[in-house]
Amino acid sequence: MTAEILTMQNRGTSSADLHGILRKQAIIRSKQRGLSLSELATASIIEETRLSGILTGEADGVTLRELAGLSLALDVPLTALLSES
């Protein structure tokens, strides 16, 4: 997981780009599952205001715990949240 992130950064993908990809994928996948912000926050164990900041791009950075929480809540591998495809 960390190796994939480092590999993406070595290929020229900035942390801002990764954050944008994460936001897009999390929003798409939560809509596919019919999850509200509140439901996603509960399932990912991320405070709702913090999750809102992550999904709107207002939050500074995302922790590994938050990435893992979103991955588990959305039932997708972490790599799927960090990939544009």
C-alpha cells in the first residue's frame, strides 16, 4: 500500500493529485452504495466534519488511518481509492 503511493509519487503524481483522486473516488463509490455523509463517517470511523473536509478538499492531508477507514467502509482496496480508473 505505501509502496504503491510512493510509486505513484515517483511517477509524478503529486500529493494534491492523489488527494483529488481520493476525493473523486470516495464520492463516486459512496454514491454507488447510497451512503450519506453521515453513514460514511460512521462506517469509516472518521468524524463527520473531518470527512466533509476531506471530500470537499478543505482538509489538509489525509492520514493512513483515514484512508484505511474509507477503504473498509466502501469495501474497496485502498489502491482503488487512489486510482483514476
